Amino acid sequence: MPPRPVRNPPNPWLSSDVEWLEPQRARLEIYEERLREALPERAGRVLHRIRETRGGELDDRRFGVRMRGTGPYARAIGDLFDAAARRLGLEGGRGGDEAASTFRRPAHGQLQLL
């Protein structure tokens, strides 16, 4: 008896019947909804400031740009962070060589995961 060809079950992820909700858009919708629930009178101002630092969008997915803002408000936030880091004695502010110099390897080698 010859072997029968095996057919894989249909992949629902490749179906054109599935309507995809882009993960980023869904995340931003949830963020905006919760912000409006928590701060109904200030949500518009908060969203406006975020858009000002992101070129009119709530988020920018480009590599190297996503977690950074631009413009005067983004610079002001960075300056506040640097001032707080200096006040707390964290002169490097945003990490650097001193963070790596404090790392010590475990004395007994690599720990077992399981």
C-alpha cells in the first residue's frame, strides 16, 4: 500500500476571512480609552502633548524612534530627567559605562534555569 499524502489543516491565520486588528492600533485605542476614563477633563491635553512630541501621531514604530520624542516638550522631559538624575547622584543619567562596571559575575558560574 503506497503512503498517502498528508494534508495539513487549513491555517486560520492565512485566511482572508480573518479581519486583523493591527496590534499597535488596538494598543493605542485601549490606552486612549483608559486615559479618557481616568482623566476625562485632561485626556485631550495629554493626547495633544503626546502627538506634539511624535509628529502628530500617538506612536512611531520606526526602529530607534519609537521610544524618543522630538520638539520642545520632549527636550523639556529629557532635561527634567537629567536634572533629577544629577540631583539623585546618577551623573550618567541615561546609563553608560558605570552601569556595566558594577556588574559582577556569579561566583559559582552560570545558574541552572530548570
